[in-house]
Amino acid sequence: MPSTQERFKIAVLDDYPDVALSVADWSVLNGRASVTVFNDHLADADAVVERLQPFDVICVMRERTPLTRAIIERLPRLRLVASTAFRNASIDVKAAEERGILVVHTGYTSAPTIELTWALILASARNLVAENISLRSGGWQRFIGDDLAGQTLGLLGLGNVGSPVAKIGKAFGMNVIAWSQNLTADRAAEVGAELVAKAELFRRADVVSVHVVLSDRTRGLVGAPELALMKPTARLVNTSRGPIVVEADIIAALKARKIAGAAIDVFDQEPLPLDHPFRTLPNLLATPHIGYSSRGLYSRFYQDTVENIRQWLDGLTTE
């Protein structure tokens, strides 16, 4: 264990766009800590342990690299886990506490995910990717896009993301319906939505958008029975978490063209395997979990992370 006069080693994991050092001032840690940034992702637990054994502080980006009990128990130097956002279900907090490892979090805003949700809805409805590819290859218009005004937006969940998505849907002139396990009619009405039964939502909606938190209750919430209720002209959007939608069932529905299309930012396994059907289905718009990947939110994540580490180091000097 290093003394408070020695340099602590900090690992920043899964910085895919390579921005961690540029969006925050890490120089406040100079003289007390050295920072190593990893831009790649390791899925194998043994490889993760081998990489992280020299480090005292690990900075994780959301749930990209889970810190399970099995991993934490094999990292004897680990003193601090600095996670982004205000919760991280992929960290075994109990295992950390048992070993005296502090887990800290950062601020967060849902705005980037709300914005991406609408980018996906619009891009899917108007076939923007295919039209862009056509234009770049020398072609011209290939499709007729779907209207949103006058259509029905069905929201699974009206929380921090679902509620603003509902208000934007109303601004587009859409009829908004919603359902979740604990949603009330009064709460739905506050954002201009109508509370309906789950089955009715899937039958009526032209766009179904998922905005519930992943839990035991919501895992597999959308599967073959729900997809079978959807109109053949309807679309499914998921910017929440992959396992909420049964992956095999949405793949089957898209292959059979039971629905018009889907737009998905989240997956059961991330990064997505190279041979995954989601990479090639023509009626799927897929993005690599970029809902929270905005410059403003990344700045907040890493600035708060640096401050969390600074405060922790300051606390060590007073012990």
C-alpha cells in the first residue's frame, strides 16, 4: 500500500473516444497520482484483473467494465472506485465495502439520452441512414418516410427520460400513451400522456420507446407476445438497456418484417460481437450505446471524477 507521499496509480477504463484527459483538468492530481487511460475494452475477467492489479484507483465509465466480487477480490491494491453517474449496478458495492474500498459517483443528466431517443425516432422514420448512403453512392431518393404528426407514441416508462420524450412527442403533434408497473393516470396526464394497459400500448402505438430501468421486473419486458401485438407499420426504439427487450425475439420480428423497423442503442453484450445480426439487419438502425456520450456530459463525468479523487487524496493526508 503506497504512503500518502507516494504517487497513487489511477486507471481510466473504456475511454472509447479518447477524451478523458482533454475534457477535465487532471493536473490537480500532479505529484500525488499518475493516470493511465485505456481506450479499449476487455471482456475477459482474467484479462481485466491482470491489467488492473497495479492500480490503486479505478475509474469506470458507467457499466462498461463490471467490477464483480470475483474481480474485486483479486485486486489487493484497490482503494477507490470512481464511477460515472449516480448509480452503477455493475459494481459489487458490498464486496468493495468488505475490503475497505470506497465507491464514489458523479453528477448526471438525462438530456443526451432524451436527445438521442428523438434522433433515432426521426432517423428511423425518415430512413436517414439509407438515404444518406444512397446519396453518397451517386443515387437519389429511395424511400417515402413515415409521418409523426397525428401518430401515436407509446412510452414504456415516464421517468427522467420518458417524461421529456413525451413532451417532445406532443410538440411533434403526436398522441402519447404510456404504461409502466407503477404509473398512475394523474402522473401520465402531467406530461400530456394517457395511461393505458401494456397490451393496448403495443396495439395502438406507431412508435414504442423503452424508458424503464433494468431490474428483475423489467428484464424481458418486451418479447414475442408484445411484438406480435404491434402494427406491421410500427417501430420499436430502445435507449434504456438491452435486456429489457428479448434480443432473439426482436431479431425474429425484424427478419420476418412483423414490424417496420427498430432503432436500438443498447445491447445484451457490449461491445456488440462482430457477427451479431444487429450489425446487418436492413430494417434496424443500431448505434453503439451513445445515449450518454455527449461532450457536456463527458466533461461533467470526468471533472467530477477528478474532484472525487482529489477529495479522497486530501482525506488521506489528514488521517
